[in-house]
Amino acid sequence: MNEVIQFNQVCKSYDRFELKDLTFSIKEGYITGLIGPNGAGKTTLIQMLMGMIFAERGEIRIFGRPNSPDDPGFKDRIGYVSDENYFYDHLTIKQMKRMIAPFFSGWDEEVCRKYLELFRLSPDKKIKDLSKGMKMKFSLAIALSHGAELLIMDEPTAGLDPVFRRELLDLLSGHILDEKKSILFSTHNTTDLDRIADYIVFLNEGKLVFNEMKESLPEKYLLVKGGKELLDRDTRGWFTGIRETAHGFEGLVSNRTEGERYFKDIALCETPTLEEIMYFTVKGNTIHA
């Protein structure tokens, strides 16, 4: 199985934040979801991939080669979709498209026209008159119009209505049917990843929590709900995170087998969602409500 992105002991520090020795890879031909709370390092990671900022230590490889800002061939093979607006507001969609197209050797005008029609974007509309959702759609149309082998998407569903969000997820699922295409999808909306992701990369406080196949997570984690009398010094140590209320507790166990062995007959045991895994891991012990 080929790896489209590789991080090897990558570090980047700011005054109050640090990416610490990130080492993991992203598989070719799959949708990888990138999750974590605000400040976890997701945007920093993506900006390093795009050459906007640079690692202080370690190596990043894309398509099997070191990521170099001096090699324009990388950008030719990458489609980038951000929740920020990087377009010129005074230009129309048509003018902006004409400015962007020459930078990509694989630009396909007919494909771009198809996506603009699908997304109901008028070529004569000015960028400044587009809603945030419409700007996101335009950014996506650009990213899909030059045969990109790797889509890097930073909060691509932000500002989109629920109907188009579902359509977008279906579109991305279809895009990945070409096994040479790969998607890195950063989002706070974990329900989107529940629908389409193959792998999940979870960052917290600049560290890698896990890089796992999404389908393997239910085999590892268990959500337990029960009375507070079940919690003592020993049992608390089994939980990644616990939320206590006046009436009981719910908590995340990272060893499902052990959790079920002890709790299955005395508490409610469920398979956690991605959101619950992230919440309890980030909050830790103990959360009072």
C-alpha cells in the first residue's frame, strides 16, 4: 500500500504551541479525516503540507519525495480547499478562474464548467458577492478541475447547507473511486467523517493521539454509562475520560475487551461515536456536569 504523505519526526513551535515529533503516514487511495480540538495543530499541519510555513525539524514527504517549496510539480498534483477566502474579491468567477487555470498543467475547462453548473455558480458573479458557502463551492470546483491526485481540504463543509453537505460527501466518495486519488479532510464535524472517512488522524495539543482505520475504532473503544458507585480508584484508571453528573457517569474506555469484561453486566456499554472519542480524550478525567 503506497503512502501519499509521510511525516517523520516533524516539529514546529510557536510561543504557546508546539507540534511535537509527528510521525505518521497517509495512505494513497483513501479518505483520511483529520480531527482534533481548536489549537490541536490541524491547520499548522496543512500549512506545512502546502508550503505556507516550514517545519523546524523532521521531514515531510509527498508522493514519495521530500516536500520542497522550490518544486512546483507538487502543487500541480494537489487540490487545496480552505475555509479561508484566498480569491480576489473584485474579480468575477470567470476572471478568477482564468487567472488560476494557467498554473495547472492538467486544467480541464470542461470539467470546471460542469462543476460551476453543478454548484450553481454564475461565472459573472463577483467573488465579493458570494456567500461563504458559495466561495467554498468555487474553491472546490477549482480543486477538482485539474486532475489533482491529492485533495487537501481544511473545513470544506463550513458554511454549507445540510443538503449540499450531503451532496459534497457523495461527490468526494465518488472521487476516491479512482484508487490513485487521495483526500485529507480536516473538519470539526465528525459526522461527516463517520459517513465517508477510511482513516482517522487525531491530533491533540500538537501530538498524535492515533492514526487508525475508522472501522477499527469500535473494536478498541467502549462508552460506559452507569452509577457513580461503580467508580473507585482502580476503575477510574481504566477510563480515558469520565463525565460525572449528580445521577451517574459516562466514560470512555480505550480497551474495549477489558471494559466489557468488567462493565457489561453492571452498566450500559455502547460503541462511541468519533465525537465522543474526541471529547473524552481531550477532556480527560474528570468532567463534572
